[in-house]
Amino acid sequence: MQQVHPRVLISAYACGPGDEPEAAAGWAFARAAARSHRVHVITRHRFAPAVDAALARDPELARNLTVEYLDLSERLLARKRRSSDVYWYYVLWQRALARRAAELHDAAPFDVGHHVTFANDWLPCGLARVPNLPVVWGPVGGATVVPLNLVRWLGLRGAANELLRGVLTAPLRAAWGDTAARRAAVVVAQNETVARRFRRTGHVVVEPNAALDDLSEHVLPARAQAADADGSDPRPLRAVFVGRLLGLKGGRLAIEALARTPGWELHVYGDGYDRSTLVRLAGRRGVTDRVVFHGHRPRAEVLDAVAGCDAMLFPSMHDQAGWAAAEASALGRPVICLPLGGVPLMAGVNARLARVDGDVVGHLAARLAEAATTPGTPSDRWSTSRLPDVVERLYGTARSGSPAAEASTV
């Protein structure tokens, strides 16, 4: 008798192979689901070339994975000019997605619906409007809040952005996020903070959207701590900071910590509005010769830099997942971080947590100094190979529950 595979409808605003983390996560979840399910993905046209090429190369995957492309009208697309326009466009896209998903579900019912990307818990979930469809919502995140004693490290612009983000997203999370969570058979949270926020609404699990392919090609020989011929000072140890240079990423904290940690240099990969401020701060702290700003670089180059470093210094105050920390951990590098958001979870066994009370800079500096003698261990915790089992459990839980029959509103 021919095996009947459960049918899964995946909503993925971003989905396709490549270096974009959000799209790569959507593609990894879709591929994992297609191992033992008939999967229908709805995403956007911009991912069609990469997706179509990948399916053409893998006929076995193509047998179980159908990808449909959905965009709004050209008139609305033309209005999507700034990066912030993604939010209103996404809300409207979810409405269109809900209509299309309902049509597909009416024509040939699905066993499970899975909302994979965008990973924001304060934006709507179109699948939640489809009646009689068990929904897995997530991974989603966004509920992390910066502790008050760290606000000064955000800078004026960063603090203003954080205040505005909180004012805008809190009511939207209550309206859209809580509604989606109540409707969902399973809520998948990016980190424990988000899980606590939604746990009262139903079944919640923690599983970040990290999906790392094999990084072995980037593994470099261990850096030798070689002393000079006369036994004097060894060459500097190397820390890396990877991320956009925004206040919430903790660049100020990283440079202040470096200034208190002799024998280390910091290589900064990324760009953003805070770069000029960080350059001036390095000058004021007398560490200009120990901080190198590389700007935005190709992912392969950044991975090589991480593989060749002695530690990642990443005191982010807000990352929901933090793929850079997962990549550093996969490459066996210790990650000096704060116990906030998803970075400690992503760093896993290689997390070196600095307390957020008292002298935060001093705590970070101490952890960085310790990393000189306590190297990390390569970890495959966030490998794409884990995802087939992850989605099997999520979909099994969703199908065994009693999903709400009434659709929610977006």
C-alpha cells in the first residue's frame, strides 16, 4: 500500500537558498518538512530563481515540495521604497496569504499549517485566519526588553529607537501576537523570554530559526599564542564582533570591555549608524590601534574571521536568536555575551555569560580575559540536520490537538 504523507501548508515571507538568514531559515524548514510530508510553500517572487534552480537540481525534493509565489499589486510594490516599508507591506501580504491559503485548504485540506517567517511576534499570522487548520506559529520573537540599567549603553538614538519600538509593538503584540498564539496549536518561540510571554496562551516550545549548513570549510588551524624570542609579550589575542552597528547590538560595551582587557584586539564586522560613534569611543579609550573596523563583508569572509579568532565578543541587548553566535559556537569559539534574548541559547555550550548587574563592562572584560585560557568546543546543535525531527514533533503535536475551528482576524 502506498504511504500517505501528511499535507503541510507553509507560509514563508522569505524562503530560498542563500546567505539571507531569514530566507535560509524558511528554506531549511521547508526542506526538512518535505522529508516526510507533502509540502506546499507560499513565498514571494523574489526567491523564485534560487528556489526553482534548487528544485531542478533535486528531483526527489521537488516531488514533495511545491512552491507558490505571491506578491501584492505592482502599485503597492512600487510604494515599497524604504526598509521600514516592509512592515505595512507584510501586514497586507499576510491578508493576501490568508485568502490564498483558505482557497487551497478548501480545495484540498491540509493536515497542518506552519507560519515560518517573518520571525516577529507582534505582526499578523495569515494562517491563523484559516478555519479548521491546525497551525504551528513560529519560530517567532520580539518580546525581549532591554534592562533599564543598560539603556545608557544604547546611545541617544538607540534609546529613542528602543522606546519607540516598545510603544509601537506592545499593543500590536497584544492584538496580533496574542491572537495568533491563542489560535495556534503550537507556538514556537525563538528564546525563553518569548516563551514566557506566550506560555499562558497554550502549548509553547523553544526552538530558534537557526539552520546552519556544514561550516567545516571555514575551520582554520588553531591560533598559536607565540611569545617573542626573548619571552616578552605574545601577539594579541583576537576577538570578533559581528552584527549591524546599532545601539542595541552592544558595540559600546564591546569597546569598553576591550579597553579593560590588555592583550586583546577587536575586529568589527558590520556597519550601521553607530560606526562613527564607536570609532570616536575607541579613540577616547586609547584602543584605536586594537580595534579594526572591517565594515560589511561577505559571509564567507566573516566566517573565516570567526574561525580564526579566539573569542566572539557579542554583548547584544536584544537579539532574538543571533545567528552569528550560533556560527561561532559551531566553529568552537567561546561567545562572551549577556544573559538576554536568544544569544546565550544560540551560543550554547560556548556561551560565556556576563552579569548585567553592577559593573557590566567589568563582567564582560573578565569573561573575555578568561577566554584566553578556556577555548570553546565545536557544536552542531543548530545544524540543519536536526530540523526533520523538529518539524516531525511540531506537526505531530499540532495534529494531535484540537485546533480552534474559528478563524482569527488579522
